[in-house]
Amino acid sequence: MSEEPAGWLVLIYRVPSEPTRLRSTVWRRIKSLGAIYLQNSAAALPRTGPAERSLRKLRREILDMSGSAVLLSCDVLAGEPEVRAQFQAARNDEYEEIVDKCADFLQQVEKEYTANHFTYAELEENEVDLVKLRNWLGRVRERDVFGADGRAATEKALASCEQSLEAYAARVYAEADEGH
């Protein structure tokens, strides 16, 4: 983790009500950046270079939608402890979601054992799923500038997935060797 950011970026915007897909596009982008809503159409992120670039780009997209948007950078944010707690809770929710997906992954690998499926195709499918989990965790870690509590448990869950897949891969290779 790099040093903690000083200050916040606040994007205040208005998007035309029609078509509704414009609003949902902006909402999805804000969510994917890890921003939190201070209120309707006002989202905040800790101030970092990547966050500022992303919000500037989103501001430009909102303007291109015939909307309006202002991006503020502030050193003082009244209510910052509550905003920071909300930001931490959002990261912990993301970590928890990854832990849930890790549990699903482990169940899937166990299902392969139960069904006696030890094929390269199944191994490749599970490897793809593990890469998705790793990438997802990487994106959340990047947003987790204050070090949310859920990170350690999530990293541990992902390590369990990696170990499970390694054991499964060894079994796939052993089965393939026996077949030849």
C-alpha cells in the first residue's frame, strides 16, 4: 500500500433523465471506480492520481451525454470520519463478495472430485475462474487506499483457492499420465 491520500475528489453531476441507460452507465462507472455516494449525484473518492484521471474522464463523458458535471478537489471535508467509514465499508463489502466467490470456487473444485472429472478442459475452466478472482482482488486492493479490515481474510480465501487448484491440477496430470 502506498502512502495514504490527502484529500478527496468530489464529482457532482446531473445526467438527462432520458434515456435511463445514461444514468445507469454513470452509476456503474462510479461503482467500478470504488467511489461512494455522499448523496444523489455527488460521489467521492480519496484523491489519488489515477482517481483524478478516471473522474476527469467520467466528467467529460457526462458532458458528452448533454449532462453537467463539476469535479472538486478538497483538503477539508466536513464529516470526513463518516465518509471514510463509508468508503471502508464499501471496500469490505467488495472483499466479502470475493470471499463468497472463493467459497463457490472451492465448491466447484470439490464437485469435480465428487464427479471424478479430472480433465484438462475442467482444469482450464477453473484456472480461468481463478484468474478472474485474482484480477478482481487486484482491482479492489488498488481502491483500498486506507487498508480495509476485510483484505487479509480475502487474501487467505484466495490462497485457499490457489492451493485447491494446485491439488486438482496434480490429480489431472496424474490421471492423464495413467491414461497413457
